[in-house]
Amino acid sequence: MDSSTFEYALRLPNSLFKTNREKFFAAFKQKVTEHEKALIVFKGKDDLPVDDTDIDYSVRQESFFYYLFGVQETGCSAAIDITEEKVILFYPRFDEIYKLWMKVLSLEDVQELYPDFEVHFVDEMEEYVKDFSPSQIFINKGVNSDSGAETILPKFKWLEEHKVETELLHPILSECRVTKNPEEITILEIANKISSEAHCWTMKHCKPGVRESYLESKFKAYCMENYNCKIVPYVSICACGPNPSTLHYVVNSDILPDNTMCLIDMGHQVHCYGADITCCYPTNGKFTEKQAAIHNLVVKANRTVQNIMKPGVNWRDMHLLAEKITLEGLKELGIIKEDVDIEEALNERVGFVFQPHGLGHLIGLDTHDVGGYLPNTPTRSTKWGLKNLRTARDLEENMVITVEPGCYFIPSLIQERAVDLGIDIDKYVNLDLALEYRKEVAGVRIEDCVLITEDGVKNLTQVPRTIEQIEACMRGDDWTELPDFEI
Amino acid sequence: MDSSTFEYALRLPNSLFKTNREKFFAAFKQKVTEHEKALIVFKGKDDLPVDDTDIDYSVRQESFFYYLFGVQETGCSAAIDITEEKVILFYPRFDEIYKLWMKVLSLEDVQELYPDFEVHFVDEMEEYVKDFSPSQIFINKGVNSDSGAETILPKFKWLEEHKVETELLHPILSECRVTKNPEEITILEIANKISSEAHCWTMKHCKPGVRESYLESKFKAYCMENYNCKIVPYVSICACGPNPSTLHYVVNSDILPDNTMCLIDMGHQVHCYGADITCCYPTNGKFTEKQAAIHNLVVKANRTVQNIMKPGVNWRDMHLLAEKITLEGLKELGIIKEDVDIEEALNERVGFVFQPHGLGHLIGLDTHDVGGYLPNTPTRSTKWGLKNLRTARDLEENMVITVEPGCYFIPSLIQERAVDLGIDIDKYVNLDLALEYRKEVAGVRIEDCVLITEDGVKNLTQVPRTIEQIEACMRGDDWTELPDFEI
């Protein structure tokens, strides 16, 4: 199956989720031997009203629930009979009158949509579980290592009547999601292909005088009009002028000035499987010398890392490599002082001052996908920059991870905060020159989604990255025949 | 101030909310005489994470909070010293390190944004209230009459140490929001002007073969690219083929067939003040005879009602009038049997079978705005159709209300459900003919946002409504010089 023939507009095939489940069943049974007559119980996403009104936010299914069952509809619950490897789906029941407002499925309709499952209505769940009389019930309780927040737990009153196990499931399920099955990879390829096209489309429409939200709209409209994509996987960052150096700038309301850079961090998703891509380009389509220098530096870090990535390579090492390339480049430009020893600067965490975020993150059903830090993986560093890494794992085949080195000139960080952090900034950085650069390029991030293959990587993102490619794309010319960045 | 000179792209002026507050203070003091040294306490909207992840949904401020304070930022709380009519705003405090990710405001920045308020950080609220030592604290507890859900209550632990009054505030605040102040009206005019333009833009792009979501995208992109609008006020309904007869159809994924009608119910919002407009047109730009007949019938109901609306007119009467016009029209077409007495049919609730929703709703900060049913207003009817009305009030000057009569051919409702409801459908309806019509026009709704003036109405919505206007607009011709529907 390849991405061109994959039928995905309305929903993903049940087979994708069947494969996810098979992987999970095998992992679970290997780790948890005492599961005879056990049930695993999940609660899916409910509608999310806007405060006390009868209008709902557009929500997406909870990721673990979607991963195992492929059910997008709100209001469902599910149980897994782990011995039989059988899924029981509990679907919301609506009175006939609801047919006036929405499509109401009968149990037969639900069965047809989900032929692999035994289906019931949600109000039958308590009785079902009671009759099943499970030896124990596993629920998915755990903490997301990016947010620090706990998974949304099922809050069924009747759970109190059972022996409930809350520790074992989460690390197993999270680990399953760390590497992707072939159909998941195909979907992530499609999400990247569409997002790449949309980035090019957005780039072509960039011009001084429009608002940042104009670019946000161009991207979203491209995905929705051509590919039926209604929700993007994360809040859009469309930043120009000084804004790219604010890492989570999402206001997107400034008017694009001439002669500055845009930083556009947006992605499309195919039914929750998302892409995460950042492109940077001059608002007026033509790089200045300083803009090109910083842009090329970050592209070099991106491409160098990708060239080395393969199974077994450690992600923290890649982060340090990217920092090293950036600092070396800044030294060549005179922004890092000429007598600075780069290894020493790295150890002193000067890299953090120019890239105060991690090199990248696992991606899949969540933009910052689960499994970055688990009981069996390297722990989070306490050092600035390294502690910002969303994983410190060794790479494995079929991981999909973003590679997103950046270089930002953030006055408050360089001037004040670095001193608070104990970095002797005057020793390393030519502050005046850094601030000169900032006038033309506040920050650059070059972010691709990268699949780890048997012996290297495949870059799923295909957007213009060289100065020549970007300027050609912005002019409306064909850029795809121009060579990629060479390191 | 008129809508063409109103500066609103980034935020609404503080003066609008000051006027809202003055109205509220007067109303509160009239109703609540024992308020010496009382505080009113509100909790604003917090960020809304997607489940356990570190990605947030795009949220909007809670409407009562926004109405009184004009504060869009999440994480705020506020108190009102009712004796002094003074607002104390409590703003989130962020550590310096957050400057890397977002704009962090100092208290001086907050004060500059909100010069009418005394400003503190949220973590100072408990102490502030303790020092203030209020005689009692009022909070806004009440039930939304559209959703049946309770307002989001402040959950401060320290509230337990005070005398808290929960009954008085909600009906007073809700009543304030029922009629709009001049600046609110200007904003609603702008929202309608932009939404009207966007509907025309969408209409021009309609063609068989595209998906419903293509039209949704055209509308949203128009509002965002031209007017920086990032969130629409309600979930979009873009329905073609059989879908318009599903009232809350929001899937928007079908491909537009030739020779059917679209029903497009979408609105733009200006910082929470929204429009709600529905347009119906043939996918191929050319009405069939049956489509034109039903469309004109509903436009006639819409325009007839608007001609009669003025202060003092009862809304339930308008609903019944619209039903009457629809039933009379259906009788002329032969869909209602020729020997049917229309008054009798109205009494038997046959109108409900063809329009199973209310004629319209108050609109403002909420799409279904508050105040439809309050302790001092007519209560909800128990009869089908009439009980679907979101208000049964007499109209008042400066109310803004939607006028949205509809006519739908819903097989399950006509064939089965009507019988359940006790309606002798065979006596009234020529079922075969109704189903014939359904093939070409499953449902039509004509929805405008209408301001009640001193002696009549002003229709804030300006979209093509006659057959000639719509066909001209869809061809890309100027439709604005063509005459409006005449009744």
C-alpha cells in the first residue's frame, strides 16, 4: 500500500488499528502474565461544550483510545477481553428524536462500521462487565512526560466494585506507540506530503502587508479544500518580524513587514496522525546576506543530524551535535567570539542560549508523541537545553521523530537570563553583532518529520530548504529540480 | 461610530465593556439593595489542554466574563467592588523563563491594557479578598436555558470562608445581555457584514464535485484572510444532497452532487460577538422549479415575519406566523392536502413536521444568547415546535435575534415520528409528493440576524435571497442592485 492509493478521506481502515492492537496484545501478554479473565477498560472522548452553552468545541478522539480502536465518534467506551483478545465497543444510544439533528446509528450500523468488535450501547457496559465478572480490570493511568498531566481516567462508579490495576498498562501502551506499524507510517507520509504541499502554497502567498493569520489561513484552507482536513494537530505558529524568537508565538495577528523573516510552524493531520513542519523564509521572497547565513546554518545542522541518524544512535547526542554545528557556524560569523573553545561552550550550555528547545520529538497520534521518557529509558537531564529534550532515547527502526534545530536571537535570554543561568555570556558572545542579526532574522527553525529506517532515515517532509529552492518556490517557479542542501 | 471606522482587528475597545458594566451596575443596584461592602467574584477561562497532552484547544473567553471585562486572555479572575463600582482584575503571573515561549506581561503592561481596572496577579486574589473583608460574595450561578448546563463556577477554596450568595446575580446579568448597547450593535453589524461577504464568496465557489468541507473552508478562509478571524462562533453546517434535513449536520464530508441544494449555516465572529446566517442554493447555480418554490416559500416566511417584528410583538406569535405561511405555501403546492384547514393543522402541530426547530434565538456573545427564558419571562411551551423555541419573550428595542424559518422534508419525521407525536399525518400531508420534492430539495432554512429598532427591525444580514439574486451571485455577477424579495 502506498500513500497515493490510500483511501483515507472519511476514515482510516480498521486494519490499521487491528495491527496496533496485535502489537499491544503481544506486548501486554509478555509483560503481564496474570491476566486470566481480565478486562481492560477505556473511556473515549466526550463532546466538549463551550462553557455552559449548547455549542461544542471541535474535539478529537483521545489518542490511546483511537490507537487501539480507530473510533472517532465521541461518547464511546470500550473494553478488551485480554484472554480472548476481543474488543467490546460501547456506543452512545440516542433516542429516535435525535435523528432530526444528527445521524443516529443503530447497533447494526455500528457493527457494520466496526466488524471486528462486539458492539453494545454504553448504557449496557455496567451490566456487561458485571456478567463478565473479571478477575481484575486494567486501566490506563499514567503521566504524560511532556505535559506532566495524567491520562484521562474512566470514572465509572461500578469500577469501585472490582479489583483495578493502574500501574502496568500505561508504559506498555506508550511503548507500543513509540514505533509505528507500516500503515501508520503510510498515513504519516500522507500527512507530511499534504503538509509539505500546503507549506509551499503558503510560501507562494507570502508578501509584506498581509497579516500573519493570512498565512495561517492559506495553509489551513489548502489542507481543507484539497484533503478534507478539518482540525490541525497543534496550534499554528505564524511569526514574522521579532515574533519568531518567541517559541510558542500563536497570536498570529501582526502585519508582515518587509525585510524580515517568517517562521511558519504548521501541520496537517490525517484523522489524528499529524505532521509537524517548520519553514522559514523572508517576507519579501529574497534573503538578505544575514538571513541566508543563519538559515543555512540551521539547515546544515538539520541535514548533518539526519545523515547520522540510524537505529542505535542516541538522541541526546544528536541534540549536542546540532548545537555544536550551530555554535561553530555562529563563530564563523563572529557572533560567537573568535577565541571561544566550542567544546567548552557546549559544556557551559551556550547552545541553550541560541536554541532553548530540544532537537525534536516523537510524533504520531500526538504531536509530542508519548514514550519519550518511560521507566526503561534514559531519564531527563537536568542541564539547560538537554532537559528540554522530549526524549533521550536511542533511535529505533520505525520511530518517526522531528528534527528541528533552531537558531534564535532572544535579547532577554542572551542579555539577562543567560547570566541567571550561570553562563558567562560576555566570554562567549558578541552581543552587539547578535542584536544586529536579530533586526533581520529573529529566529530560524528547520523542522522535518523523519522516519528511522533499518540503516538510516527517510525524510517524510519535502519542502524547499536551500536559499535557491525557497526563492524559486516563492516566485512560483518549480523548485523541486533544484539540489537539496549539501553538507 | 460606524462599522467602517471601527478598529477591532486586535481587540475591542474598553469603552464597550465599560458600557456593559454600567448597565449591569444600575440593574444590580436596583434589584439588590443589600450590597454594602459586597464583592462579586468571577473566574475567567483557563487554557484547555487536549486530554493529557501539552497541546491546547483554541478556546474563547467565558461569555459573562468577557461581557463585563473585555479580557480575552486565559487564566484571569476578577472581582467587582459593587459599592465603588470598581473592577479588580487578577492576571496570571508567569516566571521570567516563560518569555521564551510567549509574551509575558508585567503588571504595568496589564494596567496599560486595562486602565479602568485595579490590577493584581491571580496569586494575590485570596489575600486581596481577605483584606477587603466583604460582607458577602456574589457569584454567577445559573442554568443556561438552551443547554440545561450550569455556569462554570469559581472554585476557590477560600470562598468557603465567606458568605456566598448564588441566586441573585445570574438573572440580572443575563437580562443585561438580552438587549445590546450601541457599540455591541456596531460589532454585531460588522460580524454580519463580514459573514454576509463570506457567504457570497462561498456561494460563488460552489460547484458539483467539491466536498462540503470545501465550502466550509472558503467561508473560513475569507474571514481569516481578510478580517483576522480565527475562531468561528459555532460548528459549521455545510450540507448538500439529503443532508440539509439533518438539522445539526456537521460532518461536511460529502461530495456535492449536481441538481441538489446546499444549506450553509455559518458565521464569523468579532472577538466573541458572532453572526449566524444560513444561505441555501443549488449546487449547480440554477434552481429547479421545485427548489425555487420551496426556497421562495421560506424567504416569504422570513420577510413576512421581519415586516411585522417590532417592540412588543411576541416571539411565539412570530413562530406561529412563519409556520402558517409555510403550511399555506405547501398547500398551494399540493404537499398539504387541499381540503386541510390551516388553522387546524397549526393547532395539531403539523408545522413542526416541516420545521422541527424554533424560529430563531437571541444572539450576541453566545450564538444562542442567554436570557431566552428567565424568571420574569414567558415559560417554555410543552407543545412540539413551540417547545423548541429558545425564547417566548416579547421583542424589545436593541435585541438582536435570528429569524430562521425553514422547510424540511424529513422522511422519518413525516412517516414515523409524526404518528408517534399523535399527528394524523395522512389527513394533512400528501406524502408521495413531499418525497418527490425531497429528491431536489431536502431542506431550506433562511436565517438572518435582525436588530429590533424603535419601531421595527433592521436586518443586519445582507445576502442574496431571491432566485435572481442568488443565481446572479453564483454566476459572479453583481446581485446587489437586484430587488429584494417582495411579499
